Amino acid sequence: MSDQPSAPAPTVGVEPDLAHHGDAEATAGLIDLAVNVRQAPLPYWLADPITATLTDLARYPDPSPARTAVAARHRRHPDEVLLTAGAAEGFVLIAQALRGVRRPVVVHPQFTEPEAALRAAGHPVERVLLDPAEDFRLDPGLVPDDADLVMIGNPTNPTSVLHPARTVAALARPGRVLVVDEAFADTTTAPGHTGEPESLAERRDLPGLLVLRSLTKTWGLAGLRIGYLLGAPDLLARLAAVQPLWAVSTPALAAASACASPVAVQAERAIAADLAADRDHLVARLADLPGVRVVGRPASAFVLLHLPGASRVRAALRDRGWAVRRGDTFPGLGPDWLRVAVRDRNTIDAFIEVLRETMEA
């Protein structure tokens, strides 16, 4: 037996908790900056159709009218739309239906449910981690050429980065399914652009493209569970084959139809413009705090912060009645990251003062 000391065991990093989400942070009694759902009353044109369905719940849900409405909103055919019980169900359907993929890749940091769904279905997931020094901008060259399933968010949760559509589209190729999570696409704006900048929702020319959308963020419908997938009919048929019968409830279908209407799209654009102004105000106030770095140019309903000692700060904020989203559960981040939801200016100003006091304590 050798007298030499044995080599130390390699350090194993702590695996992020993919099942952790912002709702676990926003417990009762706290001011919620952890969940990226808009907090506002439902407009009458959305609340009334939902309420009207409550007298007809003995009938099984019929998704056809909602599917037609969503298709028209994105200039597609109804067979290019699959309605889901929230965007999260879409990830599960993808993971279950595409069991034949050999090299699935998830681009991180991003929403953790895509990877969680893949792992739950037994897929060996490979991660591509974007560089914070590059403001988490996408480099298509980082994705392996032989990856036959690629998942990416745009704009990405939690980074709030909006990748150029041409950069994301460069990931599409024959033999690959490209899943673009556009759950927050309706929160984005750009000067001189009347629609959703960088969205691929209307693209029908990219092979293997699946665009995933959510209606729960802007319209405050997280408890109703409504989302949808856009893609080629043959690909959506594979997903539909593993979807439970009547997966989307009648009230949720009514919401889908209402949110696809011209009135809703016009309102959505106005909300996104107001959000952009509030987000700019938040970013400007954060710039006054020494040691706080805002990543890139945020484009969605939340802002990612790098702050040394963020874990301590987050705990202290909770003690003072404020909930923010921890960053260490996202692959590619760590304990010095926080995600903060954009709220109205009064809430932002109050938060900044509490954050300043907490950092100075």
C-alpha cells in the first residue's frame, strides 16, 4: 500500500433545482417581484367570455373556434396550432412525443421546464451555456451540428435578452426540431415596429420549427393555464397524439379566442409600450446602486441582476416584505444573480430604496 496521500476527490457542483419557480418565492404577505405575471384586472372583453362559459361546463371542450382564432392571429392555418394547458404542457408533449431524438440540447440560462420535461421523459440533456460576459447573447456556433432537438427562449427567461430572429432562425435545419419558447414575445417592442420584434411565430419556411406561446403572462391568467404551439401539421400531430383528451378547459379556450382578437392585440401592444417605459425606469434606478450590474439591454417583463452577495440580499429583502427571484436555480447562473419583475414606477421606487438600504446594511 502506498504511503502517498490519495488525491482529493473532484469538486462536484451543486445541480440547480430545475423544479424551483418564482411562485415559491412570492409567498403570502410579500410584495411580489418574483413572478413575471402582470398584475392587473382582466379587461371586460376577456373577463366576460370566460365568465360566460361557467354556465355551460357540462359540455366537453371544443377547441376548434379557439384554434381558428389563434391561427388567424398568427396568419397560419388552424392545423398549424396546438392548444395546450399552459406553455408548460407544451414542453411535456415535446419530451414525450419526440422520444427518438438522440442529442437534445437546451440553451441556458433559460426557463427550466424544457430541460426538466426532457429529463423526466428519460432524455439525456446537453446544456449550452451562454456567456454573461457577452450579455448572454446567442452564438449559433455553440450548438452542436448534430443536435436533433434544440430548445431556446426568446426573449429569454431569466436573462430578458431578445435574440435577433435571424440568429435564432440560423439554428433551424433539416433533421432537427427547433423549439423557440416565445412565452414573453408579447412583452417586447422596438422603435418603428408595430408587432412583436424578432418573433418567429409567423415563419412557415424553417424546417422543424416549433414556436411555443403563453397567454398567462400579459393577461394575468396563470391560474387558468392556456398556451399553444405553432408548427408544421405533421409535427404537431405527433405532439397531439400524446396529449390527454380535452386537455384545455372551456374557460381557457374562451380566453384563447379573446386574446387572439384584434382588440386584444392592440391592447397587448399598448401594454408592452407601457412596460418598456417602466422597465427603463427600473434599469435607470438600478444604475444608481453601486455593485449592481444589469445584463445587457432587458427586453421583457423582468430584469436580471448580478449582485455579489445576492443570496444574503434576497433573504434580507424577504424579511422586509419583498420577494425577488433567486438566480442559482437556473443553469449557467449562480448565487450572485437575482431576477426582478418590472412593476409600476411607485413600486419600483419603493423597491430601490429598500434594496439600497439592504445592500448598505
